[in-house]
Amino acid sequence: MLDIQFRPATPEDVSEAVPLIHSSGPAAFNYVFCCRSNDEARHFLREAFSLRSSEWSYINHCVVEYQGRCIGIGAVKEAGQNRRFMFAALRRIFAFYGLARAPGVILRGLRTERVIAPPVPGVGLIYDVAIAPEYRGRGIGRLLVEHLLKKVTSSGYGVAALDVADTNHGARELYESIGFRVSRSRKGGPRSAYGELVSHHYMEISLGNE
């Protein structure tokens, strides 16, 4: 096993962290945030990463560090943050895309929330989980999820949840091996010239902290 460390993300992680965040759901990110090119989603996430109020902010994320490099990322959010994250996203979308393109981004975002929903009260929602491709298959993803589960527990929640794409069979198998079980499935379908919203499974695990 590699000698990895977990630590809070910092603004200086942006160059390595943002591609990882994007890789946690590239088709969905591109569907929502790409209007003119395949690079727009990553550019948007890069700006959002530096903002404290954003759900994609460094403030919310945990980094897996190996030899001074960010090789993994993950985050936890809860229902009490939903309103703040929503208003922060609206401000950032209008600032980034302008009045002409922002409404389309917002509409696609609302469609996405029907499939990948915000957290509900009493649940810690794990999201943006990703490991750099060259370090996958070494058990680091499991350690990262277990670390995030500890964060959920320390926040006082008895249930943790996450969403996994129907096409991501490896991730679903990992989550099931940890103890997550599918609670419901939501059908995708919307697509754009740059991305697609595939069906997702909402998975939960009881942490015995209720």
C-alpha cells in the first residue's frame, strides 16, 4: 500500500484537484456546464474551487496526498448547505456564462437534480469521489470512502449516502463491498452536444450513529 495521507484541500490544489472532481462525473458535468466547448466545465469548476461558498470549493473537499501530489479527492455535504450552495451556484453561473447562456445552464442543472438530488435532512452525502487513473486498483478509493464516512459520523449523522452512475459498475461494486445498498434508482436520458445525464443509483449505508 502506498504511504498516502488525507488532508483538507487548499486553493493550491486546484490544478490537480479540479480534473479529479470533473472525472467523478464527466458526462454529467459536461451536460450541465459545457455550452461552446468540452473545456468549459473544467474552467467553471476551476473558478468555483476557489470560492468558499461553492459546493465545489476547496473548503468542502478532502485530498488524498502521495509524495506531495493530490491523487484523490472527495467531499461531504448536508441538507443545511443546500440553499447556500444554490445561491452561490446561481451567482457563479451568471458571472461565468453571462445573461444569454446562464438560463440554459440553470435549466440543465435543474434537470440533473432530478437524477442526482441534493442531500436530504439527516444524511451526509458523499460526492466528487475520484482517484487519479494511474493509482486506481490499489485500494485507495476504499480508504478514501472510509475516511469520508468518518467525517459523516463525526458530524453526527447516522446515515451516509452517495450517487453512482449506472454505467460505473466498478464504483458500485466498491460501494456495495463497503456496505452501501441501493435505496432508489433514477432514470437519466437528457443529453447535449457535450455530455449526457445517465441513470444513477442512490445508495445509503447506516452508520449506527442515530
